[in-house]
Amino acid sequence: RVTGVDEEPAGSGRVRIVFHVFEGRPVRVTKLVVNGLDDAPEARARLGRLPLRAGEVFTDSAYDAARGAIATALANTGWATAQVTQRAVVLPETASAEVTYDVTPGRRWRFGPVDVSVGTLLPRQKVLDQVLAVIHPGDWWDESKLAIAQARVFELGAFGGVRVVRAEPDSARGTIGLNVTVQSAPFRTVRAGPGLGVTAIRWDAHALV
């Protein structure tokens, strides 16, 4: 809490405002509960140590990071549509906090088909091969593999932009497909020097076909 405010001359008609703050005792977590994770045992096994634990000082960053860690463990083990909510009861008189995370795993999903959208001059099969090297339709969903697949496509070196994102879940099949969108690289201008002219070049996909 703020215990006082001082005004100090700062020269040239300016004033510096100084606040005196009493921080008090740090709030520590006395209880931390994760509900619902037993319904997603694969995620529980993947989770490991939470960024926030009982006995530690309560901070907003650790509080949010713990929720993120739970959500990531779920998304990387098939629980692609899981929901994680959080709440904390802070008791100033005892400098304590009770933290609860509620998990609703929902359905466990598998990877579905991969749809690749490319320009007419771009090698669709090359792009698809890079994605399928990481992601296998029929395997349990793993959100972390999307970034890996996207990086593999981009490393082909012919593209200005690559996006690998979820498609709409297919409840009938229990799958979530992927939409891969690729944009060709823009023209790059190389200036050869004074009086020597300008040459426009582009690294395109012809060498990859």
C-alpha cells in the first residue's frame, strides 16, 4: 500500500513525485489444486513440474505460466480442444493464496488430412512431403508439431510466407486436419552499383520441382 507521497523540485519548473510503498509480507501459495487432469492421463504424464507450487511466492507471471503449461501438455497429447480455467483466493491477513486450475479435457483428437494451398508455380507435393515427414494422419494430435512442420516447409527456401494451422474438427471421424498455405517469395532487387543498373531477381520454386 502507498504510505506517503513527496514532491521534490527537479529544476526548470519541474517536480518529481515520489511514492512511498509498503510491500508487506510476500504472499505464498498454501494450496494448489489441479482438477480434471486425471481424465487426461497422457497430459498429466507430459506435464512435469508446474511453474507455481505450494510453498512458493505467488506471482501473476507464475500463476499464468502454470495455466499455460497445463494447456500445452493437453494440446501436445491429443486434447486439442481442452479448456483450462484458473482462480486464486488471496488472503492478505495471512499473506497466503489458494490456487485452483480446472481442466475440461473434452475429446481426444487425432491428426486428419492435410490440405495444401499453393500458387500455380509452387511444388505442392514437395510442401506436402515436408509436412508429412513430421505429421502423420491418424496419430494423436500434437500441437507442437505444427511449428516444426511449418519450419520445414519454410526451409525449402522458395517461399515468402508459410502458415500451418488447424482446420475445423471433424467430430464424426475424431480428427482435426491441417491447412497449409504457402505464398511465393517476393521479387528482390539487387543494386549492382552506380551506373550499372538494377536487376530484379526472385528465388522461385522451379528448382524444387
